[in-house]
Amino acid sequence: MNRKLASLLLAVVLLMPSLAGAVTDEDFKVATTQNLINLCTASAGDPRQKEAIHFCHGYLVGAFHYHTAENAGPEGKQLLCPPDPEPTRNQTIAMFLEWAKANPQYMGEPAVDSEFRFLMEKWPCKP
């Protein structure tokens, strides 16, 4: 292999993580689970990493709080029953990211569907 080709390959390998992992405007629309995962895993080198991580946390917590409020009271139907004490937000998001990594078949689905699929699998309510 000549030097020029080896240098080009090295440059591609070094730049790939920053190119592949860059947060896009489309990710902030959160049309799919993959968009949400991209936001939640934005690299430290991404210029919008701080915004992406905050958006990720806000999205996940907001959907959870909406579910909690919507299903409160005696007529409410809880879809999930977290343990007591509940894990921290950061712990739960880390568990969600691991679940998403192990379940790539859901990357094209709406993010909120995948969030609640994870939560209901992780903490189902006992009948």
C-alpha cells in the first residue's frame, strides 16, 4: 500500500466518529428512536453536544411525566411500575440506551413508543 493511500485511510478512520456521530437538525425533530439515541449519545466533540443531551433528557422525562399525570388518580391505568426507590434519571436513561443498543429493530419507530416499550419491559405492573 502506498503512503498516500495509507494516509487517506488513516484520515477517514480518524474522522469517521465525528462525521457519523454528529447531531443533525433532523435529530432534534425526534421522528424516530434513532434520532433520540443520536441526541442522547452525542459525542463530547460535537458542537451541539450540550443541547443534544439536554434535549434527550427533557424528551424522556417529559414523556414520563405526561404518562404519570395522565394516568393519576383512581381511574388511572399505570403502564409501568418502577421500583421503590426509583433509579435516578441518569441511571434510567443509561438503562434505556443499553436496551436500545440491544434492540436495533426499534430504531425506526417513534421515540416515545420505544421509551415506553423499554419502561414496560423493565418495570411491568403486577396484576
